[in-house]
Amino acid sequence: MNRDNDKGKLLLNRTFVFAVFSVVLLLSLIVRLYYLQVVDGEKYKTLSDENRISTRVLIPPRGRIYDRNGELLATNDQNFQALIIAEQTPNVDQTLESFKKLIPLTEKEETKIRRGIKNNRRFVPVKLKENLSWDELSLLQLYAPDLPGIVIDEGLNRVYPMGIYTAHFLGYVGAVNQAEMNDDPLLSVPGFKIGKSGLEKLWEKDLRGHSGNLKLEVNAYGRVMKEIERENGEEGKAMHLTIDSRLQKVAQDAFGEESGGAVVLDVHSGEILAFVSVPSFDPNLFTTGISYKDWNDLLQNERKPMTNKVVSEHYSPGSTFKVVVALAALEAGVIDENTRFGCSGAMSLGNHKFHCWKHSGHGPLNVVGALKNSCDIFFYEVALKLGINKIAEMARLLGFGSDFHLGFDNMQKGIVPDKEWKEKYLKSKWQQGETVIAGIGQGYVLVTPLQLATMLSRVVNGGYAVVPQFTKLSLKEKSKIKKLPISDKNIEIVKKGMYEVVNGEGGTARRAYFNVNGAKMGGKTGTTQVRRISMKERQSGIIKDEDLEWKLRNHALFIGYAPHDNPKYAVAVIVEHGSSGSGVAAPIASKILKTAVELGL
């Protein structure tokens, strides 16, 4: 009996222990469930969602760029690209091999892809191929089950409808490099392009826009099942330029096979109407990645198609600088309209002889006649009486020595020499002979075509300090343009000389004459040496430019404005090694100005 009681107690104790254990276990389970579902519920919901939801950054359309008449200069085209997301494929190597059977990859492309996979986190997409054709897209869709981790992304390519005609001021876009990375998620998107030069780079933040987000439901293989949520980004800002695409094309075509640059300004606002650097390049080549051959061809070209010659090269202005010297002399009272100097073809200073371009001389000339005939002797004499510091002062007042804060890379400020400049940079004192050659725009004086056009604009608009720019000024902004301390009377004297250059009998640019319903142009020629002519060569006969190799020929320049009676446009033209300002540069400028007048911009 006692045994039976002992067994019963033992069974009861075991049952109690088991019950207590079960209750504790149940309570533990309830607590754990509560903790998982309530306390940590949001965390595990997020982890669960990440297993089935793929979030992608949406690239906004890059801001379009228009000319002054609404013509597209830069826009976007549809671009499909294949990406691989390493974490969504069990075997990256196998997936890549399957992809290559459908769309071949070069060894260089594959090396770049593997480097991208290795250097990025596994959830970051890496670009395999862009600009996929419809046939390639169809193949990838058909074999999608065999390509886990590969997704198709729809993007946009930058397109420049005018190609070579707008390359040097618009610039181009290219892939983001490591140094350009920041907190913007767009910069991490495979294949995303940013501005690398020109206005594309200068206005990058405005043109880029802001990214959006796309949430997609994917299966275990990373295949998209459906779109869950889309938050569109903000398109980049549209930019409207002052450029006229019709004038731009005429200006560039006017150069033919020549090398150089030209810029056209509205003389009352500084608005840039045309901006040409030749030879040029096709910026569309950079959108999808320029080939090594194309890039090497551009770099090896002796005429430097990648250099923006309007602002990134500077040249001796030659006789175009005589406009500055004439105005400085008139303002300083060194000469007046009737002051004459005789030209016999040469003048002596100390033991050195300075020559006029016309060996037989021009005879006695006043400032109007000296500008018309581009007499060197007249300006040698004037420069000596004026002094280099007065010349430099006027040059700076008219815009030389400034980059105008336009914002392009590698902009040159040129050189406006004076006594202080030489002592500072060359550690020696200024010599009178250097003043003589500065008087005709040679020696240390260096300028850009943009500075030449700005100088001319400031002279012919009545002495207002316009600044070149690519965006239109409001009426209020125009009203605030500062009047320079230059007399209207002296400006008219200089304008009279420039009118005679083109319209007067025997003017150095007479062949560039035009008359469009009474509208005529004025201007000034310039030809600058790029080599030193020795005394021995002068005595035996100077070698003709056409007999020299291209790199040793003179530069040809011309600055012009129109209409003369009511100036509206100013142009500066530089033809590298073009030999003659009157024979080569002036006809180009004439064609450009004639078109501007006819278009009535």
C-alpha cells in the first residue's frame, strides 16, 4: 500500500514539474513572441522587406539647354543598360559567363566590371553594358531565369544636336570619378554622368536635378515581380543661353579649314551671340565613353581641337591694339584729331631701328588715317609720348587682364605689361623700346579673343563696361552697367578711324566691306609675328608667309562692329597662322557680322 502511495506521489511530483516546465516554456515563448512581434517587430519587418524589396535610385532627366530662340542645344535620349547586383546571384562568375554568351564583353570591359564588383558593396549595382539595342534587350528578357542578379535599367544619354558647333562652350559629360564623389546618391549610380567641361560643368548642380526612388518586389533570384512604390525625382533646371544657333553655325563654317576662334557680343549687354573655337570635336563621343583612338587623335592634332581658343589661349593682339593706344592718347591729351606724325617706313630709337609694315612709308597721318592704314610709325611715336603705364591703364579699363568671372576651366587673363609688372615678374626695368612695340600690340602684350570683343564693345557702345555672359540681362541689370570715364568725342574719333579701315578708299580691310540696307561695319585688322625676323633676313628679303611651314606663319586678327551708325554687334576673330588680318580674318568677321545684321538679333 505504501509502495502504491510512493509511486503516486512520485508521479504527481513529476507531473507537477513537467507542468511547471511547460508553463515556464510557454511563458518564455509568449515573451519571445511578444518581443519579436511588438518590441522588435519593426526591425524584423524591415529585414523581411529587404529580402523581397529592391530599392533603386531614379536618375532625373538632366536639364535641357536652349539657345536664345528656344532651339535645343543639349537634351537627353533613352538609354537601356544591363547591371549586375552581386548579392542577388549565388554565383557571380557563372552569371557573367551566361551574360557573355548573349552579349560579348571585351577583356577590358570584363576587368572593369570585376573591379567594380570587388570595390563596391554587394548590393550596389555594377554596369555591364549600356546603350543596349532592342535585340539585346529581348535576349536578356528571354534568358532572364539564367541570369540571376542581372537587371535592366532605363536611363538617359546626354545628346548634343549641333555636335561640333557647340562643343567648346557647352562642354560635355562623363562618368563620375572617385574625386568627384560626395553625399549625393546619384553619383553612386552606375553609368551616371556629370559635366566635365564648359557650361555642363559650370552649371552642374542646376542641370543635375534631384534623384527619386523606386521600390520593386523581387523573387529569390532578384527578378522583378512588380513595382511597389515610385517617387519621381526633380528634373534638372532648363537653361536658356544668349547664343543664336544660326549665327553660331555661320560663324564656325566661315573658318573653313582654318584654326582659331571667334566671339560675337551684343555691345549693349555683353550677351554672347556666338562662341567659336576651331577645329572642334563632337561632344557626343564622350557621352558613351570615347574610344582610345578617338581620344588620342584629338590630343595629337597639332591644331588642338580640345583647346577653347576663345578663352584658354592668348595671343599678341597686333594692330587691333592700336584702338586702345589711340583712345589712351586722345584721353591723355597727347594727341588730338589733327595731330600728325610722318611715316617714312622706319624710325630709330637709340641704335635700334623700328619698321612700319609698309616699307616705303605712309607719309604724314593723323589718328584717323593711322588707324585706316594701320601705320606702325604713328603708333610708335604715340606710344613713346604716352608711356607704357598710360597704355596699360586704358587697356585694363577696356577689359584686358580680366577673365570676367565666366567660370570656364583654364581661362587666360592675358598680360597687360607696365613698369611694375616687368620688375615683379622679370626682375628688370622697363625699356623705351618695349613701349614702342607695345604700341602696336606686340612684345609682352597678350589677350584672348573674348577680351578683344569686350574691348571693342566698350568702345563702340559709348564707353559702357559691359561684361560677356551666356544668360540674358534684365532691363534693370542693363540699366546698372557702369559708364567708363572716357569722352564721347574721343570715342567717335576712334570709331571714325575704324569706319575708314573698312569703308575708306585704301583701308586695310576694304575687301571685307558690306552694305545691308545701309548698315555698314567698322573694324581694325591685325597681323602678328610668331617668329623673329633677323636683320640678315631683312637685308636678303623676308620669306613670304606662304613659303613657311604652317606653324611659323603670322597670326591673323580682326575686330569689327556693326552697324557703324548704331553699333549693336562686336566680333573678334583670330586665325592661327592665317598670315593676314586683312586677307583672312577680316572676310570671316565680315561674313559673321553681315549675318548678324540680316538676322536682326
